[in-house]
Amino acid sequence: MAQAITIILLAATIISGAILHGNTKEIENPVVATFSIVARDPATGELGIAVQSKFVAVGSVVPWAKAGVGAIATQSWANTRYGPVGLELLERGVSPEKVIEIMTEADGNRENRQVGIVSADGNASTFTGKKCLSWAGGKTGKNYAAQGNLLTGAEVVDAMADTFEKTEGELAERLIAALRAGQKAGGDKRGRQSAALLIVREGWGYSGLNDRYRDLRVDDHPHPIEELERVLRIHKKIFPPPVRKKSPKKQ
């Protein structure tokens, strides 16, 4: 058993190292200063991410998820390779904490990164590099990880975590409620611009052919969280939760 785990971790290290070191000269893109939450709904198996930022089209950078595997938010000076690499490691059975350890150790710019991960079993972990712009940090709990950088203070992450824990309803609603709470507590100190929501579950995507149950983005808006919530209401009317067919009773 121990030998098998060692082999898996060794393979994971090789894979992450090869991908993360594929280009050592990164383009100086704008920092994705933001706050996000990754989470799991144990009742439905849904996995998701909600994010808000003073950055155009934050949904094109931060959220990554795969049904039955996990959800990842990569931000700050975001390394988008953390998304596919992290999901591959999770699928190999590596824990969120170990996934972050493997990826950041292979990344020469780790101190500029921030990442939050939740796995399909609800384990969660978050990482904030020492060079992330203040205030920066994260918090984990059962089935979620909340994190942010360039925030007005720690109260933003605390409000997100507390609200997520106390809110009932669908995962999408709980995630947006957490974003609203984070914004109310101060949010991104630079302001607001974009927001995104990604929820995955096997067979719950369009026509049941993929796992993207809710994949919604507000790319540029003065009130992105409120706009995202409005779009979600429309999406829910058109695409309600799939009704599972009951198996016929045996005679």
C-alpha cells in the first residue's frame, strides 16, 4: 500500500513538474486580485466555484472543476496550469493538501500564487504565497475553502466562510450568498468588475452530455455579483435540477 502511494506521488510530481515548468518566462499579465470559494454539496455531489474580482472576465482564469474529482480556484498572479494539473492529481487520489504542495514546490513563482482546492470527498485546502498583495489569506472548513487577495481585510474571507456554513439551499445559491457576504464585508479593495459561477456534476450538463451544470459569467459590470445572481435565476428556470427517474419496483 505504502509503495503504491509512493509511486502515485512520484508520478504526480513528474507530471506537475513537466507541466508547470513548461514555460519559465511568464508574460507579465495583470494580477487577478480577487476573492473566491470552492465547495462541495455532500447531498448532491455537486462541486463548484464562485469568484468576484476587479478584473475583466475573471471566469476565464480562476475556476476549474471536474465532476467526481474536485474544484480549484487559481488566482493572484494566477498559474492557470494549476487547474488541469491539480484536477489530474486529484483524480489520481492525491489529497488537496498534497496537490498544493506538489504544484507549489514545482513552481518558481509560488510566492505570488493563491489557490483553493476541494476534492470530491469534501477535503479542502488553501494556499497563499508570501508575495500576494495584502490583505491576502484563506480559510477552510468542511466541504469548502475560501480565499482572497488585495482585500480590505481578513473579515472578507471570514464572512464568506461563515455565510457558506449557515446558508441552506442549492450549492449555487450558497456560493453566491458567500460572495455577497464577502463584498459586504469589504471585498476587493480596488472595487468590482466581474464574477463567475461554475457548478459541475456528472450528467447534469446540457442534454446530460457533460458535467457543466451551471457555467455562468459576468465579464464586465458595475455590480457583478448581483448580475450573476440575476443570470442564475434565469438559468434555474430554464435548467432546473435534473429529476432522477425512480427504478421500477420489483413485482
